[in-house]
Amino acid sequence: MKITFHGAARTTTGSMHLLEIEGKKVLLDCGLYQGRRKEAFERNRNLPFDARKIDACVLSHAHIDHSGNLPSLVRSGFSGPIYATGATGALCEIMLMDSAYLQVKDVEYVNKKRRRQNKNPFEPLYDAEDAGDALKLFSPVPYESPLEVVDGLKVTFHDAGHILGACSVELEFQTGNMSRRMLFTGDMGRKNMPILRDPVIVRGAEYLITESTYGDRLHPVEDDVKEKLENLSKKIQRRGSRLVIPAFSVGRTQQLLYFFHELYREGRLGDIPVYVDSPLSTKATRVYENHRECYDRDMLLHLIDDNNPFALKHVTYVTQTDQSKALNDMSGPVIIISASGMCEGGRILHHLKNTVEDENNIVLIVGYQAEHTLGRRLVHKESPVKIFGEQYELRAEVENIQALSAHADRDEMLEYFGEMGPEVDCAFVVHGDPDQQEPFANALRSLGAKKVVIPDQGQSFEL
């Protein structure tokens, strides 16, 4: 079998790996590359292979950097099945349509300025029709149910504990007279996180494709999360100001609601209103409510006790544009959770525009921020910051909680691979910045991996 790394190679976005076996071609993930606007558009539009010759796509989970370029794949001629868990398919129904909407709206906004400057207008990467065509190709596969996706290649989905429906993908293929196994981690989740089950240990693979987002970092202990949320809430209560939280619509928003639910239940949050200002987050939360087969024991017990953390009296889900705009005129204290998680599009940009120049306000970053994103610049407290092409001085307080990350950190990943049996013939380290990949590759070597490779974009290997 041949594997070529077409995305998430020496970077964290655009997951896309091409497998070729016995004349068949299977794509692992088809994510959007996110970064500088021009570079991202060119990479996402110009696929590095003939989409018409791809026989099937296997999807690890619904996050846009893993699924978001499926409409481009279909637009370019792909017509095969897209295999994913049922929950992943349900999330993609809303996420791909939302992504298409944002592609169109963002280009419309940019084109207004380009026309004033007598420049040629841009075209959107894809639209709702392309997203709809992609969704028609989804084929649901349950966890722990082996499936032959093409002749000679069998896949099994195992719970990854990352977001709802996320899986690590076990691939079994023939090399001569030998059967070989490879594990593709997708994005690896964490033990003992709220709502979802722990990652399933997959043992005995000869090959490994592993993410490395936090390959040389450790997350703070989870006990700090509720205390920090409580302290920040009390601070905006004293100031009469706002706490704005950019959060991924899928996974992070639901985690935040879970913790705010705990704080309200324990009498530690007072009467501060929480607004979830994202139609996608609202829809995603409904998907979470409908896929209880993915819940862990603690979450199921909450439901048995009639304590649904997604249905709080202090929480308002905002879907209409006029309601969203009204939040910017609301006096504090108020908590606003809005997308996108890396501040690269969506309603969060309007809230940041109306928040960052007031020193009484707080911007809380609760997830990984890729290079060249507004979220990364906020983490580094750069000032001024550019929002919608305009410069704004960053005077608001910027706080960071990494314990909410849905990605396993270095020690959590190494613990997983230690249980898995790390004596793999070859491990490929992807989905991480170089400063995280290099030390993580060395750690895998120390665990016993016979060969560890950090592939370059477009690099191929024979297995």
C-alpha cells in the first residue's frame, strides 16, 4: 500500500491522506486548510489529485479541518461513498452547510471592497449545492463494525473521545501473503472529559498515523477549569462588563455549557446570563442531545436525574441576526459564546470588534489556535489586531484555558501508545506544528517505535 500526505503535514490543518492499494484509492479525511486567506484558498481549491479517481473517503470526525473540503472534492468529480459514524454524519449535515454559507458570505463581504478598488471579485470555494451533493454520499458505519471499503482494505471505527462521533480508524490490508494493520488516530481525545466516552485502545498495529497538536505540551488539570470560569465571571460581574469566548461550535461549546451548568447548580455563577450566539452551535447542541449513544456514564446519570446541561434557564441560544447584533448593545455582566473557534469567521468577529478596545472586557481563549489566525494573535496579545480589514487596539484582558482542549496532550498520547504497544514498524507524525512534532517524534522513538517520520506536504511512502 502507498500513502501520500496531502494535508496536515507539518501543520495542524487540512487533514488529508491518500491511500493507494491494488489500483484503488481511498482518502483519509478531506479537511479545509486554514491560514493566510490567499494561500488557504489556493490549497483548498486546487486538489493535488484527480478527485474522479478516488474510490472512497473515510472520515475520522466532523471538525472542518478534517471534513470541510468534502464539497470541493465532490465539486471536482468525486462520487464515491463517504464512510463515517452516524453522529459524524449528523454533525456534517449542519457543519458543511454552515461552512458553505460562510464561504459565500465572506467572499461577498470581501468583494464589496474589491469592487470599490476596481479589482476582480473572488468566487467562493464552494456553495450550499456543493455541500448538499457531498452530504448525499455519506454512508454511516457503527463503531466496532469492520467494513471492506475497497477490495483488500478493511476499516474499523473505534471511539476516539474527541468530539461526538469522532473515531480512530483501524485499517487492515494485505501485503503479499501478510495481513498488516495501521491505526489512524484522527484527533485523539482524552480520558475523563465531560460528556463523551474515553478513547478506545487499539492494540497491535504495525503502522501508525498520529496527530501531534500537543506533542510537547501538557494541559492543566481539569479541576482548574470551573474555578477559572467562576473567577472570570465574578470579575465581569464586578466590572459590569462582558466575557467573550470564541469556541468551536462542536465540542468546545458543549463542554463550556456543561461546566457552566455545574457552576449554576453549585450556586457559583449567580444570575449572569449566557448567550450561545451561533446558529451552528445551537444545531450542534441538538445533535449532541440526539446521539446519547456516545455519552459516558456521568453524562447519562445527569440525564437520569433530569439535569440536562444543554437546557439551562440562564442560557439563551441566539439564532437570528438582529438578536446577535443586539448583544453588542447589552450592558454587562454578560457571557457570550460564539464561533468560530479560531476567530477566522462568523459572528465572533463582530463581538470581538465591539469588545477588544475596552479594558474592562475579557476575551477567553479555550482551544488551540493555528498559526496566522486572529485567535493566535489574540493569544500572543498582539496589538492592534485586524478585524474585517480594520485595525483595533487590543485593550481587553485576554485569558486562556487549555484544560478544555479535546486533544490529548503529550503525556496522554504517550500513555495511549504505551498501552497500545508502541513497537510499530513506522509511525507518521502529522497534524502538528513543527515545534510540537519533533519532540513528539523523539518520544515515540523512546517508546519503541522502530521508525518515526514527519512527512512533508505531498510526500509518499510504500508500506
